[in-house]
Amino acid sequence: MMNLRRKKLLNTDGSFTIMTTLPESDWLIRYILSFGSEAEVISPQHIREMLQFELNKITMKYKT
């Protein structure tokens, strides 16, 4: 079992910032996408780019 460190901060607007270390994989991208528009990855940049790539593929599937 992985020993993951997590830190959860409550922001003044009622949202949360969660800082953690997770293995980089397709699972991670799907996990983040499962939160829909409620989630935003602040860093690292390459994970943001991976999410954008997946979202572009989804958008192309549903363009009519």
C-alpha cells in the first residue's frame, strides 16, 4: 500500500485546495476528470496539459 501525504486547506470562498502526491498514470487523469468542472489542477503544468489533451479528445467526440 502506498503511503501518500495529503494536505487539505479550506479557502475563503468555501472551496478546498488539496495537496498530495499520486502516481502519474491514466488513472490519475480519469480520477481528476471524475470531478468535472469542480476540479482544477494548479500544478504541475504537464498534468494540466494532459488533462487539456483528454478534454480536447472528449470535445471532438461530441461535436456535431
